[in-house]
Amino acid sequence: MDSVIFTPNILSITITLDVSKLTSNEALKDKEDPINYLLETKIKRKIGNKCIREGYVNKESINIVERTIGSVNAEQFNGSVTYNVRYNAMVCSPTKGMMVKCKVLSINKMGILAENKPLSIVVARQHQPNKSLLKDIDIGDEITVSIIASKYDLYSEEIISIGIIPSHD
């Protein structure tokens, strides 16, 4: 819906490229810097649109900032090259009190399930201080929710959050 839930971050990762990849047709797609192209592609495949320790990483926002020259691990005899890479990416890591606009997916006796990808937000009736705010909400409505807590697993594709609808006093 909106990119306000994402913040720019500079992160680090260690990536190993097989020597056969360095001479493949895939490496030739970017004539100027084939190694950066391969590293960026591998990073996007590994952590793009998934949760890491810092939060959910938007795949399309991943860009390499810098990398080491690469080192060959002589003990393995496979010719793979290991790079330490710094990259920037937009990361979603909701905090307590964060206001999020989201779309209502379903409503039942327990409360409301709303979504703003990658967030799935549960607005439980038991946590809602002013329960009358829940009466006028229909499926498909866009609501603003204040996050109470969030949880995600490593490499999952969504963040589960609990929120409340703030009163407009």
C-alpha cells in the first residue's frame, strides 16, 4: 500500500559464488560488473521478500554498496570465491506505537484481520479499548492501526502483528 512501513538500511552478508557461475552466461548479462550482478542476484534470491534478523527485506530495493575483492577457500578444492558484501535495502520492522494503514480482509467475533504487505495485522476485540470503533468497519475498508507487538520467523514471507484502532479523542 505505502512505503512508510519500510526504512532504508545498510546491511552486510557473506556470499559464496561457485567458480562455474563466474564464467556462465548469467554473468555476462551485466557487461560492466558481472560479479556484482551475480552477487546481487544471489542476495535477492536468498533474502529478498523474506524476513531476516533486521526485519522483512523488500527484494526490489536491494543494491550493492560495496564488496570485498573475494577470497578463495583453498581447503575446499572447489574454486568457490567468498565475498563480504554491504548492500542497502528497504526493511520493514514494525515497532510498538507505529501507525500503519491497512486493508481489512476479514471480520469475525474475535476481531479484524487486516493487511499491508508484508504485515498481517490482527485487531483483537479483547485488546481494543474502545470496542465501538469496530462496529462501523467493513471488509475492504482501509483503516489505520497502531501496532502493539510484532513477530516474524527467519526467512518467513510475512510479519504477524497485533494492533489496535486508535480513538480520535
